[in-house]
Amino acid sequence: MTLLERIHQKDCKVGIIGLGYVGLPLAAELARAGFHVTGFDVDAWKVSELNAGRSYIPDVATADVAEVVRSGHFKATTDMSALAEMDVIDIAVPTPLRKTKDPDMSYVVQAVEAVKRHLRRGQLISLESTTYPGTTDELVKPMLEETGLKAGSDFYLVFSPERVDPANPQYQTKDIPKVVGGIDLYSTELACALYGQVVTKTVPVSSTVVAEMAKLLENTFRSVNIGMVNELALMCHRMGIDVWEVIDAAKTKPFGFMPFYPGPGLGGHCIPIDPFYLSWKARQSGFEARFIELAGQVNGSMPEWVVTRVADALNSVKKAVNGSRVHLYGVAYKKNVGDMRESPALDVIEHLMRRGALVSYSDPFVPKFAHGGHEFRAISTEAALSTTPDCVVITTDHDAFDYAELVQKASLILDSRNALKGVTSAKIVRL
């Protein structure tokens, strides 16, 4: 029986390397569909939690993990030697940026090295990690072919980018079309057959490079437009115009306009990072992506602008930033998640502390974190407000926050997310 036939009959073993916000939801969907899935991760705690039927990701319910573990369709392990037993291997590991803004491919390389040690004929390898165009053909394929096996004949290889949006109840893994680009038509067909059993639609493209570029286009589009509206926010402030009202008015146009919103900066694994992958690769080809890099610069400047607005607000009540108690509402990169990757709140905290502010925070999703050599622990909003901080900054607009209580008890508020839309008070300062 061919691998394609076995995929159609769900008679194959699927391995997922990386059990984070991308890998775990995919593993859960495949297991629920009837595939036998093994999750691989270097974090022994994650493996232990999953094997005990507990989830650590909001988008995957503990009840769902418990069900697929109990049914025998899912297990997790740190033992990479089990990769040899897999028919399909999906790589979903992080791809961060170095401080120099060039790609850090170390996690992908480590994952591919693990696959290489256990590669056998007939396996399908799929890379999901967001990366620069050419990664699959120029990095992954040569590494795997060092085994003596040839891609397209001995094993099969595709790039199929993740498109998750944490805490989005409308669009979860199964609801989002899956772009698939293989090194050949049969690789693409195999991957489409697999993913087609768990997602609403597969979108085959002509090559791995097209699939890689498509993912970067999606997130660069968002980065550039957010950069534009962040710059507009700075402009509107200078001109005395309410940028939020401007956006609300503009978005009533039923065509040709898509609303984007300003904020304290970009966070998460994709949008702040992916455009730099693209601009880095462009430079390798002798092309300067000026527009993309400018958007990155604008977005990267927003945390400092937030602190400037805090300073202005404190100054208006005859206080200095130095020595003032500044309390942040939310430190996660977006509302209703506990993910702090690239969170702009970290830069806001850094800038505030550099100016001498005494910083505290509340976040129901982030009980503690470490940054810049400092340890931070969340306190309740009730406890924070009882001490009357000099300024409260809404950096992440979690639904769990009681904004009415905030307006009632705080003496000064900087709202960087428009969480207090429609509320009028002299104590509220807008971005």
C-alpha cells in the first residue's frame, strides 16, 4: 500500500516536532480525525502534561487532549528516535530573529538534524515554521539528502506555513485554508491529502518558495498597514485629531478599505519578525526592501512613544517619570492570551525603568516573567488600584479587566488600545 493510500485510510503514523501554539493544535486535529499522532518536544514538562491529558494552550481544551490520549491516538515524547517509526513528520518549531535582525534557524536545524538521523524511505517531511523563501530547498533538502536518500524519490518534502491566530474563536486550525508547496507534484499531493482530512480547504501552489513567500506576504501586509496607522496616530496626535474616530469613520466604506489599529507596538512570533525575514532575504539578492523596513522601524518605535505619552501625562499633573509608580494592565502581546513573545509591553517596561519609574503589572494570563535581569510577578488589579499608582497604562486590552473599576479608581490612565472607547474623563489620556 502506498503512502498516499495509507493517508487516505488514516493508516499512517504522524509525528509533530514542536508542541507549541502551532504544533499542538495541529496534533490535536489530526488525532481527532483518527490518525495516530506522536508529539515530539524537548520540554519534558510539556510532554508530561500532555500525556496526563492536560493542555497548556488556551486554543486546545484539556478535555480534547484527554480524549485523544485516552483513545490512543495521541502521545507525546522527548525521544527523537521514535521519528523512525513515523510516516509523516511535521516540523513546527520557532524561527526567531537574532538581535542583528537576521534569521535564527537554529531550532529548524536542530529539528531537521533529528529527522535526518532517523530518515527512511517513504517518509513525508513538512516544514511549517515561518521562514525566508528558499529555506526548504536550500537548507532542509540538502541536509536530509546528506543521508544518501533523494528528495522526490526516496522521501517527500513540502513547506506548508502555519497560519494560526491564538485566541481567535472564529478561525482555528481546522477553519483556516492550508497552503501547500512541495518540491514536486507528488509531495504536494501527499501533503494535501493529509491536511485535507483536518482543514476546510487545501491550497496547493507550484513550489516551496511560493508557499514560503505567501506566508511572508500575509504578515508583511499586516506589518506595513499597522506601521502606516501607527504613523497616522502620531500625526493625528500632533494635529489634535482623534485617530480612533478617524478609523471608525473610514471603515464604514464597504470596499477598498481594511481597518488596522494603532497600539503600543507589535508582538507575537510572526508579525514583528516575518517582514525582517523577507528583507534579509531580499538583501541576499541585492534588493533593498525600503518600504518593509520603514514599517518595521515605525512599529518598533511605538513602545518609546507610549512612554513619552506617559511622561507627558505625568508632567500634566506635575510629576516626573523618575520615582513614579506606573502600573501596566496586561503584558501579553495580544488580548486574551498568555503569550509574551516579542510583546511590546516588555519594551515599554524597559523604557519606563530606564527613566526611573517603579513598574508593576496585572495580567490574568501571565502570573510571572523575567526580563532584563528582573523578575516580575503579577498583582491583582484590585491590589494595584488600592495603592493608587501615579499612572496606569493599558498595554493589553484583556476582556477580563474591569475597565469601569479602573476609570473609577485610577488617578491617571494612558489607554494605548482604545479599551476605554466612548468613556470621557479628564484622567484618560489616549495614544
